[in-house]
Amino acid sequence: MPSGRNISVNEASRPKLPRHARLKFDETRQVWVLLAPERVLAPDEIAVEVLQLCDGARSVADMVDLLAAKYAAPREAIAADVVVMLQDLADKGFLTEAREKTS
């Protein structure tokens, strides 16, 4: 059952890593890892690139545009893959969504 913290990822989402998770390069193993309490993921090279764009400022649409230009790939294919990947990470608690700051 989804908790209140889970987000529904779409192109307007501005995902970011929650406070309890961080993306770190493991020098010993020479791989990127996504760390959270009692959990470690070893994302592939493309996933690391997407996660590095998850800064809470960029929207998913912005990320997709950047990746489509970088890889000269169809935007629709990249958008579908990125949304599925980010939704999976959000469902596992590795992503949250940036909220608008209110003053």
C-alpha cells in the first residue's frame, strides 16, 4: 500500500533524493551506489546520470530534454524509460519530490 511519501512521477515532477539517501561513488568497488538506511543500490551508468540530474530544481521534462540531446535519441523513448525508472525508485523510497518554497 503506498505511503503518503510516495510520489507519482510525470514530466512535471521535480524529483530529488530524500535527506536519508545519497548517491556516492564507492572508490573501493569503483561503482556508484545509492545509499539509504539499511539499503544499497548499484545503479547502472545511465541511471547514475539520471540520478545526478535529480536536484529538485529540474523537472523530469528538463532531464529528458537534456538526455535526448546528449544521446541524440527519440525523446519519447527516453521519457518513457526515465519516468519508469524514477517511479520505481520513488516507490522504493529512494526519491521524493521537491516542494515549492512558501514564504
